[in-house]
Amino acid sequence: MTENIKEESKADQSLQEDRLEAHAKTEENESKEEAEQVEADLKVQLCEPFPGLQTGLIRSADLFGYVGIESVLDQMRRKTVKAGFEFNIMVVGQSGLGKSTLVNTLFKSKVSRKSSTPNYEEKISKTVRLHAVSHVIEEKGVKMKLTVIDTPGFGDQINNQNCWEPIVKYVNEQYEKYLREELNVNRKRRIPDSRVHCCIYFLPASGHSLRPIDVEFMKRLGKIVNIVPVIAKADTLTVEERQEFKERIRQDLEANGIHVYPQRELDEDPEDRILNDRIRASIPFAVVGTDKEHQVNGHKVLGRKTKWGIIEVENVAHCEFANLRDLLIRSHLQDLKDVAHNVHYETYRVRRLNESNMNLSELTAGLHRCC
Amino acid sequence: KSVKKGFDFTLMVAGESGLGKSTLVNSLFLTDLYKDRKLLNAEERITQTVEITKHTVDIEEKGVKLKLTIVDTPGFGDAIDNTECWKSVADYIDQQFEQYFRDESGLNRKNIQDNRVHCCLYFISPFGHGLRPLDVEFMKALHEKVNIVPVLAKADTLTPTEVQKKKIKIREEIEQYGIKIYQFPDCDSDEDEEFKQQDLELKESIPFAVIGSNTVVEAKGKRVRGRLYPWGIVEVENSAHCDFVKLRNMLVRTHMQDLKDVTRETHYENYRAQCIQSMTRMVVKERNRNKLTRESGTDFPIPMGPAVSESETEKLIREKDEEVQHEKNKPVLQLGAGFSQKFQYDFKI
């Protein structure tokens, strides 16, 4: 292999030399150096295109100079800033658990269904309806299209049998929509992504353990979407009670075979594993949400003021809101989307394509006809 | 003599699990009734039905004995499908009435045991927006059988404004759905102002926002029953923090006798009247049948003393009905206030 390259380089070399000779003889020394340089550079690339792909690893310490590979990050950043990105989050839980308040607190703006509907009245609806509200949030030039999907009526009735079905249906419908767009012959450059990237499930802070309805819901939805369980209104639990409650919930989850985000099977390398293990040891996060500010020690903090003290929402000693926010937004947002696309969506896609038992061309032909 | 015999009181607690019912009972009566309780995990709870459990404890203070029975309803509202989960509770209450009915009409009435439920504390979750459908159905099914005192549980999750708003909303909904909770009797006009003020405050505190605790913590140098949080200490007996003291006073110090009276005079009488009515209808049917087949005599389902003729039974029922109505409208307090004043015992800590 190296012989070929040496030959090539020799050929190049001769070309170069010819060119250089045409210019001036005083640059002979320089040209010789350049030629050596060219030869050295060419040695770097060693990819066999045919059988047995072999890739070597060159670390930056071995490079002879600055190549500029890292500028790819800047290019990606520029493109993302221009295009913006989408994030779809679903909140599920009984009414009154503070879902809308938490979402507003997470994104520090009024993005929930309640803030968007004028003259909102608190009434328990008879059936589970799904309600999606979208907002574009901009921070430092980066635009995010955030869609919050609310599920009023879940778990509120006397008989809650099958109350999770409308939710399962919605999630699958979004996958279906995306699938059809993907299979289209003339598909859009950027397929609008309405798939649910993350589902936050609110557990009431009872201090005991998971209820039957919690188990049923998470069993079914854990297979098709990323579930992040949280303990709502956790300001009713002392620190010991909180720890015991979380431990019992984790045991219940394991006993029932429920996989919540971040899923253990999806850890890619030991580094990921360590990071995710730390997260897994502290879910479900015990959160408290609010949109009111108070003065504490001279600063303004988000908190709830009671007769016995002020609960600071962003203080990690008080509650785990900051941990949840960091997980969802600051560290794992892209990962949530990736898992949703590469794992959950793919599972759905494989199932659907096998079900229909048609080959791809038939499906696309059919689509083309009806489009 | 009554002091020697002691008093008995049956209190029922109902509500979803995890609302702090057992903790509150322990706090109210300074007992540890639920020491060896094991909580079920989610799997076990899927198949659980509503049970009724009873714990009895004897409390004595300053020579006055109180036999306290706590009736608990584990499993209430926990399943996915909670249709008619209040049925076993209603059946239990009826059973106690029936047993008393039989005892009362029996021959030996000296040592009747009164197991009738005198008061039911219904725990409303602080996490919802007011009453849930299950709460409404439960209270409507039981408001004519037992004195319902609604309680807002785990009130340490609410700020003072939220507590006020929720109380107002719950009171509105109770009225809207026509639920008859236990009404505090009106004060006599000749009671002193302080008493009247207290009474008014009591009425406006429904539902009582309570916090319970099994632990003693140190706050400002004193040891109090409370809950220790990173942001502060909640004192259970501080009236600025919650209505626990009001509830305890009402249950134990001032209104215990009235609760028993209303149970005896209203709820039990309702049950009895219904019972007699349905029985008389049965008797009437039997009578008609017998007339056709020319048989004499009928077996009364329960001993009712000398056989009464049809018209007399109807008259009896009408009289009883009137009496019941009369009792309901009468300001019950006359006897009650005197009684409770006399037997005001201090269950101090």
C-alpha cells in the first residue's frame, strides 16, 4: 500500500518539480522541502476502500500541524442556530399535581396550556383529552420550538380503567405521521418532528409506594417513549421520607420491569454508564415548582412562602428541581431526542413495516397515489 | 356513675392511602396504633379490596375513662377502578346500626355495646383542585348515615393563601353537590362573646387543614410534635401553622357528646325508621298473602313487642318521622352544652 502511495507521491513530486523548475532555480531548496512535506502529509491517509475496512486513530498530538477538524463544531453550531430545533415534552398526572407550574418553571416562561388559554377554569374533564401548545423560545440567538402536550383528565375519574389508551394512541400517531413523511418519495428536507421526545410522569407525594395506576401507565408507555418520573409537590416530604419513598419506587419499578430514562441498556460507553448510574440512583426527582419570587438574604429567589419558612425551588438542599432541569435541558436534551429517534421510533417503524408486510416500493407507490 | 363507667367513642377515618390518616390518628390521641403496620407494594395493591379494620384503645385521664375505637378503611380509592368502593364502608355502618337495633329491641338491655360510628373524618387530598369525583360520591353515599367531618390532609404542602382558597372552594362544592356534612350546633344567645367567637371560627375553618406527626422535634428550645424540613420546622400544635388544635378540641373537648347525640338522634333514627318501614311493607305483603290463603298469624322478622295492627304501625312510623324532623330542627345544644361543660376533660400532652 505504501508503495503505491510512494509512487503517487513520486508522480506528484515530479509534477511539482516540473512546475517549480519552470519558475526559478533559486527556489530549488524550498521546493525540495515542500516535496518532503507533501510526502509526509500523504502518509497520513490509510483507508482501504475494499474488504476489511481498517481505520487508524491519529491523535492530535501526532498531527504535524493544525488541521482544523474542530471547526466542524462551529459549523454545526451555526447551522443549528440558523435552523433552530424542536423539543416535544408531554406531562402526565392527576389534576392538581402542579404539571403546568413545573413546565413554566422549567422553561422560565408561560408555556403551559393554562397560561395559553384565556379564562381558564379548573374543571375535571370526564375523558382524557390531549392538548398540545407550542411556543418558540429564544435565548442568545438560539431558537427552540417547544411543544408541551398536556393530558387533562388522566387518573381523575372514579373508574380510571384504560385511561392511558388515548395517550398511547397519541404517541403512536405521531410516530406514524413521521413514518409517512419519511417514506414519501418527495420528502421534505426537514421533516416536522411532532414525536414525543420525553414524557414526565407525575407521582403524588404519598410517601408509600407506586399505585396500581402508576404501574400500569409506566409499563405501557415505558416501551414506546422516554419516561421521566417525578415526585410532585415534594414539599410535604421530609428528607428521610423522601429517600425511603424513592427507594420504594425504584424497587417497584424494577419489580415490574419498567425502564425509565436513562435506560440502562442504552449506555454506550463506561463514561456514559457512570454518568447515567448517578442519575438512575436519584430518580425519581422530588420537585417543587412555582412562578413566584421572594427575597431571601438579599437575593430574589423562586420559592414558596409558608409560615414556617421559604422553600427555594432552585436550592438543591431543598428540592431536586435543579437536577431535573439540568437533566432535561442542560445535559440530556439531545440525548432524549436521539433515543426517541433511534430507539423508540425505530422500534415502531420496524413493527409497522413488518405488520403491513408490504415491501417499501408498494408502500411508497401507495403513498404517492394518495398524495 | 357515668364517669365510673367511662365513655366510648367510635371514630372512622376514610380517604385515599398516603394522606396521613394513621399519622393524624396517632397525633390526635397520642397513641401508636399503627406500630407494626406493613405497607403493601404496588403489586399487592392491585388486587386489594377495601377492608375495614378496627383498633381499640383505652385512654384514661384524671379518672375519666374513654374507650376509643378507630375504624380504618385501607384500600379505599387505591385501585384503578374505584366504582362503589364506598359500599363496604356503608355496609359496615349499617351493620353497626343493625346490631344496635337488635340489641335495643332485645330483652336484656343493660349492657348494650354501642359500636355505632359516631364520626367519620374524610381526608381530602391537598393535591387536587378541590373535591374529586370520588370524594363527592363517597360523601353523598354516607352523609345520611354518619357525621362527616371533612379534613384537608397534609396541609404543609400549601401556603396560607392556597389553604384559604381551597377551603372556600371545597365549601362551595360541598354546598353545590348538596352534601350534608356535620353541622356545628349554634351557640346559645346567652353564651359569652369569647365562646361565640370561637364557635364562629370553628365553623369557618371547615375543612380543617391538618398536619400530623409521629415525631418530636426541637423548635426554639422546646420539644414539640412536628416535622423537620430543610427550610423550617412545622409545628403540629401551632394554630398559626395548621388547624390540628381546632380539630382535636372539637373532637375531644367540646363536641364529642354532640357527635354522639346526632348519631343517636338523627342517623340512627333514620336507619331505624327506614328499617321499620321496609319491614312493615314486608309485613303488609305477608298479611295480604295470608288473607288469600286463609292462614293466620305471621312471623315478624324481629321482635317488636305486642303485635300491632296495620294502622297502628303506620301511625307509629308517622310519629317517629315527625319526632325525627322535630329533633333535626331543634337547637340540639341545650342539653349538649351543659353536658360538655360538665365533663370537660383536658387531654393534655
